[in-house]
Amino acid sequence: MLVAILPGDGIGPEVTAQAKRVLDALAIPGMTYEEAPVGGAAYKAQGHPLPPATLDLARRADAILFGAVGDPDCDSLERALRPEQAILGLRKELTLFSNLRPAKMFAELADASTLRKEVAEQIDLLIVRELNGDVYFGEKGMRKTAEGLREGYDIMSYNEAEVRRIAHSAFRAAQARRGKLCSVDKANVLETSQLWRDVVIEVAADYPDVELSHMYVDNAAMQLVRNPGQFDVIVTGNLFGDILSDQASMCVGSIGMLASASLDANGKGLYEPIHGSAPDIAEQGKANPLATILSAAMMLRFSLGLPEVADRIEVAVAKALAGGARSADLGGTMSTSAMGDAVLAAL
Ligand code: IPM
Ligand code: MG
């Protein structure tokens, strides 16, 4: 089995290095790793954020472990050359349309949440975010209005096939959990959302065992901090899912804790922490590697058929936290590598 490691920018290389240490310590038979540059790092080295050799490795690999992309040095490049295009390109090229972003409170971290403990403790939810469509991939550009004003535009759209396939992913995820699915949209204003809602209701006919509800995205943002315990699985579009998953991450203590899987229809996946490249703390050994280590666990579970090994990693992370391992984002002072040490010791 081949795992592609794409460390990327900012704290990406630091956090993927710790996940790789954990994978190495597990010495999984038959597992090989190949690394390639991506994002701003790839642009600087090879002139493109997603060089052909990197894309080729991603295609050949059985699974991809991804760090983060985003580099302020590249913010004034034309959009097609910016680091973010690497992750968007991988999602699109490999048809990784189903993004699973679980948010569960680690009991040890109840005090790190910005929510009251008794509210935060209830959180055990999964955001299923669509990744291949929406305003992210619609026609976009800059133009002049009739009055000569500069105008930016990005077209939002979903077709029914795109909605149907993510709805099936979400209903299946709900079946494997507590059987509740909340579809989040803005159907009171957007046609895109009206179609979304109609199609989700059609797909629901195949899943009589799942309890489906609908919520407008503004209300969902509010409910996520008011009573997050009400959610089991949330399914939503690309943009709303981007926003709500960052919000959910902070509710469980830190964005430094949330792992994610981006899957195609066959279970091949890209695994990444949901946090970004955090250039402000890059190369200072301050980043929390746990989200990436937990992403590696998701990779073993969902793409490589090794759920027991995934369990071992997750248990080790919980043990490390119980033993007091805390990076700066969790209110502690431990370095990135010390956090990795703590997980290794707990393995
Ligand atoms: C995420 C990130 C990306 C996104 C960026 C880096 C393009 O915020 O994975 O949530 O917006 O999808
Ligand atoms: Mg995001």
C-alpha cells in the first residue's frame, strides 16, 4: 500500500512529520510512503502549486496524507497559481466529493472549549461537506459594471447529481451513527439551496431508518453554539461546510484537534487536518500535530482497511491528553515534537 505524504506550507511539514513518526512506529507491513511538494512550497520549487508529479503521486497512491496549504508570499499571484489551488485541484481531479469532518469532545479537553463545559461535553457530530461543487467551482471573475465600478463575482450552483451523491454519503454515515441527519441550506433565499433541499428529500426515501431534518445555515451556526448536542450528522454544501466545520472545531476545544477525510466514490481518500497552514506560528514548533495524527488514523480506517490500527492511534491520543499533553492552542506549552513524543509514548 502506497501512502502519498504532501506536507505543504506553513505548519504543514511540522504536523505531517509527527504523523509520519506515529505511522513509522506502527511499522505496518507492506506500507510504503512517498513525499511530494504541494502548495506554495511547490510553487516556489517548481512553479506550480500542484505539479504534475505531485498529482501523479496522488493518483497512484492508495491514500493521501495532506498537511496544509497557504502562504502569504503567494497571495498576490494570479489565482490559478495560489497554494489553495493545490487542495482544490486535488479534490476536483480525484473526485474527492465527500468530506467527513467529525467533531467530538475529548473529555480531557472540556476546559479548552470556549463553550460552557456542560454544553461542550454533548458534542459528538459529523459534518459531511460537499467538496466538488458550489460557489468554489463556479464561474468567477472580475468585471466592470456599466458605471465603471470594479465587480467581483462567483457563481453558486449545484446540479441534482452532485447533491444526490453527497446526500447518499450523508445518509449512510447517519445509518452508521445515531440515525439523525440535518441538512443545512439557505433555501429561503437561494435557488441552489432549494434544489439541494428537494433532492435531499428525494434521497431520503431510500433511508426510512434515518430521521431527516432541515435547517437554514444562519440558524445552524447559532444552534452549533447554543445546543450542539442536538446534532448527529450534518450535510451541507462546500461553502457552508467550510464555515460550520471551523466553528464546530472550536466548540470541541481547538481547531488543532480536528481531522478530516475527503473521499471519492470508491473509498480512496485524502486525509488532512481541517486547520490551515497557520503561517504566523510556522517553524516555531508551536503547532498541535494531533489533528494530523488523527487524520492518519482516519486514513487507516477508511482507505486502508486497518480499523484496529486506527483505534490504537486514537486511544494513544486520548491517553496523551489525559496525561496532560497540551500544545499552545490547548492552553499548554508543549512543542509540536513533544506532542508527538507523548502520543508515541502512549502507543
Ligand atoms: C478547508 C480550507 C480550504 C477550503 C482552503 C485552504 C481552500 O479552508 O479545507 O476547510 O476552503 O476548503
Ligand atoms: Mg476551511
